[in-house]
Amino acid sequence: MRRIAVLSNEVKVASVSAVCIMALVVVLKNVLHVPAEQLSRDIIVFTIIYSVFWMIPWLSARREKKSWFDGALLWSLLIVVVTAGIIAVYAV
């Protein structure tokens, strides 16, 4: 019998964050044509924002009482919404 590897919530949220930040850079640079100087400055802020999302499931996993905030789906959806919001701000 094969054993299937199961990813923890921390890894799932970190993976979604990494994919979203890479997609954000590609869209801002190649689709919306944001200048490289502005993008390199702003990407530092975006990295800080996404690193907070990486830490939330890790901190909630240490608690004894679990809630619906602990799931990877909620935080992954929030990351996608934030990414879409950032793209919308640049598109306007």
C-alpha cells in the first residue's frame, strides 16, 4: 500500500502565498507594465504582508482550542483576495 503525503496547513498557506506573490509580480510587470523601480520598492511591502499570512496558521496550530480560523482554506482564499485587490489598485 502506498502512503500519500499530507501537507500541513502551514505548508499549504505558504505555497499559496508563494504562488500568489510570483503571479503578482508577473501581472504587475508584464501585463500592467508597472515600472521596475516602483515594483522593486513595493515588493518589499508585499513580502511583509504575505509573511504575516505564513505565520498565522503556524501560530494557530500551537493553540489547544481549534476554531474555523485555523483552516488553510480560509487563509488561502484571503491571500488570493488580497492579491486580486493589489492588482486592482494598480490597474486603476
